[in-house]
Amino acid sequence: MVQKRPQDSSFFVGLLAEQARSDAQAAPFELSDLISQLRYLTPQQIKEVRAACKFAEQAHEGQTRKTGHSYITHPLAVAGILAELEADHDTIMAGVLHDVIEDCDVSKESLETRFGSTVANIVDGVTKLAEFTTSQEFHATNIQNIALATVKDPRVIVVKLADRLHNMRTLAVMDKSKRLPIATETLEIYAPIAHRLGIYIVKNELEDLAFATKHSFRHDHISHAVQRFESANETIVRLVQSRIQARFNEIGLDASIGYHPQHLYEIYRKMKFGPMTFDDAMAFLNFKVLTDSIEDCYRALGAIHHVFKPNTRGFHDYIAARKHNGYQSLHTQVIGPRGKLTKIQIRTHQMEAFANRGITTIQSDVLDSSTQGLNEALMKSFADTIEDIQDHADNAIDFLAKFKHDLVRDRILAYTPEGDVIHLANGATVIDFAYAISTVLGSQCVGSHVDNQPAPLSTVLETGQTVDIQTRPNASPSPAWLDYAVTPRARNAIKRQLDRRNHSLAVKTGSRLLEDALAQAGVSLKDLDFRSHRKVYKDLNVKHRDELYVAIGRGQLQSRFVAMKLLSAVTSETPSLFLDDGHSTVEIVNQRLNASYAFCCGPVPGDRIVGHSTRQKGFVVHRSSCATAKSDKTAEQVALAWGTTNDEEFSTRLQIWLTGDKDSVYKLASALRLADTTLTHLETLPEQGVMQSVRAEIKVRNSDHLRRVISNLRRSHFVGRVLRAGDRLADME
């Protein structure tokens, strides 16, 4: 009879506490174990580490941890984690000594005398602060202190991550009132930092440990479900490995393949935020292939696709275009035995080591010159972000809120013409790239080339692109740049530079921009009676006309919306939106504005449209019926009408249900071509009943052209249903 598992989460907390008190968790390293891990250091460096260990043991003499072990077991465990990451010897010594200032009344000066300024500064950076008036203030200031110390020396955060990892391994012995906040902080701050710096081996364990602490019953449930899933798929796993390994051997490729399960917190996230069932979250079997060279990675990819049919939708080449944190690998999906979808990662042994250890990697057999440059760029980006947040945070609590927000943002990686790596937030534009290099370069920016093609400053960049910035010595920032600058560094620099403009120049610039915007409606500043616009002034938070001009001239207000608010008091007419042929820009008389067309609804000429303006995305054009546009309460909305488009093509999306005809996808592509439309992307979606669903991104001239395309498709025998992006299924039936 199968024994029923307990339903009380306290039972599992008790199990975690029992594990935390074990030697394997609380005291995994003796001094001899630590020294044996340091074979990559020189004898002199190992001698210095021994001296640090002896000093720490004497300093912590008589102290114990809540696990019941001598306190020295904790710093030795931290040093052991750092040794597993192959950190340098100064970082190892700082790990051993990281608590002596806080807990042992040892001064920074005595550490500096004994072990040097580098070690003393790292230890000082990791050390907590004195008490504050509230626990919230203490918590925020502590994180702020560590972050600012990291700007001076990245090894501070590496030691802190190792410290947090061992504390999480033994956290279950703490009271619930302390245990849960620490687990939450780990998920919100320390795991994202580890991910940002490419230290996946630490990031994954921190997440799983925090998950087990916060949701012990769910953790146990998913853990046993994973075990059952893996047991049920053992045959398929062995078959995939044997068939691929046999192909490797057949072509003489020195490569190995192993099963690579997801970690538990990742499964939980998919189930919580998906929404997904456990079966959905575990839909794929995951494998990892390791080779000796990049060439062998691509040979392994070909060999795998020879054995199993590839699913092209799941292919990503992160070797040619590595992720922002340095991660490199080929990702592919294949249809395995019994139709089981299978994900396979292919990378070299060096890439595997770097993926696990990230910026802590120092070994020459792992770091090549490009990776060393990447590490420097990665830490510079992280340090720049911290400094920018610090410069504009009102206090420590505000700093922490901004810091946490930045940590969860996706990031991209772009290059200068010289090959230097620049890290940016996802959605960053050319102007963000320029300011990421230097404030001077940003302020003098007048144009750019992206991948050797001319590109406006508003161009949104993608990972792997090369950006060449053109400058002019007497150039200065434009208030319009704030419409499409997204990074704090760029936005703060632009605002500072605009604020430094003298008052008369701001008035002159603002009045000219407003005059240009009003001219769209055939109105000039002379035609307006500003004395009758007191309500508009109040809405815009200005007191008089010159203050309005200054706000526009310094980029605090956008001229087009000021004009529309002023005009709304005297006319209900909607200004036209003129589109420059061949470019995703809008033009109101002589003022060029950054614009993009909403992906969620794909507006084309002839659709009723609405304009959204946000600081993050600039000017976005939606269809008036778009549910996404209606739900966005933060963006300012203005009704718009199409101007002359000169037969420019516009992108929109269709979801199309196809019959079971095996050639239906090919026939669909042919039908779209015959309809005089350009097919730019085709994505196969999961099967729904007997029909296959695909998502097609196409280019059309206007809504009449689009209606003809849809009508032609609906008459095709292999098409069951067509739905336009942004429409509901009920609207099409």
C-alpha cells in the first residue's frame, strides 16, 4: 500500500531544518577540503588563504551557529563555494573573513594591515551596517551599501552571493518571521543579480532553496511529480541519448549528451505565471550536449537533426549572438521518439564552465579574449546602472525599489565598430547606446549606422547588432530624445543637459516646437488667446505661457500634446497623421517624431486608429478597437486620422487555422504570394483538434488590401478560419 504523503507544510519545514543541521549542509568544508579545492592557485596564494582561515578561526572562537556547529564552519563553507566558482585568492580570503568586522569587533584597518587593502575593502563592502530607525530602512540601506561597494569592486557581490547561498542552505533552522523575508529577498534581489552576472549555478540553487523555504509543500509536490515524470520517460531518455550518441560516434564527433532537467523553481514559475499545468510545464525533455569546439557544436546540431526531425520554431543560435550575460549555446527542438518534443542545448566545455561561473571565471582555459572583454562590459553596465540609480534616488528605500525593478528587466548586447560590448535594457535605442558609452558622445550624437545601414536615433536595437555613432562637436540634446530614450543613464543625462540650457533658449525652443505642432491644424501662436487657457495650464502644471515654453523646450512636456490640449478648447477636429514613405516615423508639419505600430493589433491605413504616447515606448499607433490600447490607462491617448501613405507597406498579423492537408503550410505561403502580399514570418502553433494553427506576419498597403487577402484565404479549401491580430474569435464568426 502506498503511504500517503503529509499535507502539512510544517512537516516539510521540519525536514528542511533537519537537513540544514546535517554536516553536509552546515559544515561541508574542513580546511583540508578547502585547500584541496584551490589547486588552480599558486602555492604562495594558498599559503595566504591558510593564514586568513587561521585568523578567522581565532576571531570566531567560541561562536556557534543556530545549526549547532562552530561558527567557523560558515566562512569555510562560503570560501568553499567561491573555490568551486574558481574565484581568485583575494576573493577566497575575503569569503573566509567576511564576518569578522561585523561579528568579531575586528577593524578594517587591522585587516588591511594583515591581508592588504583589496581583501579589507571587499570584506568592508560585504559587512552589514549599523542599526537604523526602521527595519525597512536598515534592509534598504544594507542593499544600497553592498551595491555601491560592488561598483568599486565586483568581488563584493560575488562574496555576498556565496554568503547568501550557504545561509539559504541552512535557513530552515531560523524562525519563520526571519526565514520568509530572507527567502523573499533572495528571489527578488540575489538570484536576479546572479542571473545578471551569468552565475547560473548559484542563481538556480538560490531560487530552488528560496522556493522550498517559502512554499515547502508545493516544492515537495513538484519534486515528487518530477521524479514520477522522469521515471515514466526513462525509456525515451535512454533512446534519445543512445541514438544521438551513436550518430556522434558514426561521424567521428567527440561529443557527449546527457539529460538536463529543469530546476524546480522554473517549473513553479511556469505553472504560476503561465498559466500552465504541470504537464504543460514539463512538455519537453531537456538534454545538454558538450563538445570541444564551436565547429563541433554546429556538427553536433547537424547530427541531431539527421537523427530527429527538427522543430525550426525552437532554434536559437546564442553562439553567434550570445546573451547579455555572456551565455553561449545552440538551442534546438526536435520531435523525439513517440512524438515527444525534445529540447537540446549544445555548447563547448568552455561555454559550460562560463555559464556556471559567469564573471567569477578566471581560468585561461575558460576565458578567451572576447569573454574577458565581455566580463568587463558586463560589470561596467551593472556598475553604471547602480550609479545612475544612486544619483536619482531620493533615499535608500527609493534606491532599492529602482534597483529591484532594473534587475528583472530583460537585456540586450550590442557592439561598437571596434568590437567593444555594450549592455543595454531590452527596448533600448541608438540614443541609449550612445549615452551608455559616454555622456559626451550621447550629447553630440547626430546620427548612426546600425549594421552598416543608416538608422535614426530612435531605432530599437536587438542583441548582436553593431552600432556606429556619428557626432558633431556643437550638437546638443533634443527634448524629443526623451520620447524614445529608455535607460535611466540616458534619460537622466538628457534631462540634466536640458536643464542646463539657459532660460531664454528654452523659451525660444519651446515656442518654436509648439508653433510647429499648431501649424498642423492651420493655427499659429498669434491666433491663440492664452489668457483663456488657464484650465490647460493647470492640467499641465504650469503657471504662465513662458513657463509652458520652458517646459516644452526642456523636454518636460511634449509639444504635440500641448498643442492638442490648447486646440481642444476651440475645435473638435482631429489632426491628420502624415507618414513618411518607407520609414516608421510620423510627421506633423516639420517636426519628426518617433513612432511605431502596435504589434498587438497591427494597424494599417484605413483602420480607425488612436495614438498613445509613453516615456518608455515613444509614440505608438493602435487600432481604436484594440483591447490592449483600451486597457492601458497610463498612456495619453489622442484620436488620429491617416494622411497620405504613398503605398507604403505595413505589417500586421493573422492567425490561420489549416486543415490536415500535409502541404497546407506550403499552400498558404503560395496563396499569400498570389495575393500580392509579403510574408515576413510564419509560426506554427500547437495543434487544436483536427486543425493546425499558424500565425503569419504579412505586409499590406491598406485595409482594403488586407480584406482582399483574408477573403481569398477564406475561399481556399485548406483554410478553416482566419483571425486578425487584435480581433476576438467571436467577431469573425
